[in-house]
Amino acid sequence: MENNNLHILVVDDDDRIRSLLKDYLSANSYFVSTAENADEAKTKINYFKFDIIILDVMMPGQSGYDLTKEIKKSLNIPIILLTAKSEVENRILGLELGADDYIGKPFEPKELLLRIKNIIKSKNKIDLNIKHFIGSAEIDLNKMIINLDGVPKRINPTEKKVLLEMLANPGKTFSREDMGRISGINQERSVDVMITRLRQKIEKSPKKPKYLQTIRGSGYVLWI
């Protein structure tokens, strides 16, 4: 997943830190939104899709710990906690509540950037040992089978490569050139044929796809 497809929410009551992180992460090609408290953060989470949240622990009103617990009940968004507390117990508490990482204040923005990259890299790894779902299609990448409404359909190695990449990057638009690089297919027409075949295995109505869609003039995108 490219940085410019990633939306990060920075939640901190310190104006200076919010501004610093927004400028630094934006300069590293991330799209950044900010919130100064838990209520503002929850409003933005309801309206926008975020790929990762940078969350201060000590804020007026609802704390970062409580907000982490609330978010993790319904959303699987990676969270990095910012904490001025160095005690091991407080950091363990954050992890127990579902936070994916933490970093103590003061910190170097470059260290936070590296932690973001590590979390995103880990998030984007597709586990071949579990089944994945696109709508009602059940995908077993190990056995290379897609089961749609009880009907098993085999996928070939090329289709598997494409599914691995698209499942790891839902919502990302892949150009025909991207698809050719991933699949090893050189001709654009052959890429279109492969997508058509995948739709027949994934979509209930392949001619009106709901999940594997064409973005006119740009390429293809998978919505899960």
C-alpha cells in the first residue's frame, strides 16, 4: 500500500504536537487528519476511514486508554499510543486494551514514522492459513479455491497473486500496469480477461460487480 493511500488520525490535546505530526507525516506522503480530544476523534472516525490512529493517552475528558478500548470493540484500526508515562504498567495497560504499539514522550518523529511503517507492513500481510471473505465468496488461498454460494471454483497461480495483493490493499486502485507487474501478464487485454474471470468466481452478478470494480481511466479496485 502506498503512503498516499493511507489516512492517519492524530489525536492530541497539544496544538504543537498535532501541528508537528501533521506537517511531518504529510511531508512523508501520508494523508493526515487531527483531533484535539476523544469526542472530536469519534466524530471523524464515524465519517472517515482511517488506516491508523496516533492517540495521546492523557487528554481532558475521555482518556486515550478508554478511547482505545471503545474503538477496538467495533473497529480493527491500528492504534499507537503517545504517553508521557514511562512506567511499564501503564504501557502494558495500553497493549492489554488493544493498542498495537506505544511511544513515550518526548520522541523523535522519525521513530514514530518507523513504527507506523512496521504496523502497516504487518497489517498488510495476508495469512494463507485462514479463509478470507469478499461478500459471500469464501476464499481459501492455500487450496486455491473460491466457494461462492456452495459452488467451489478453482483459481490459478496468476489469480492467486492478484488476490493476495488486492486483499492486502482493499480500496486501493491498481492500474492495468500494476496488474501486469503483479501477475506477470504483459498485455492489457489479457489483464482485463483475468479480471473478468475473477469476477465470475467472486461476484454474484459479474456484469454488475459490487466488490471487484473498474475505476474508469484508472484501473481496478477491490472493496471488501
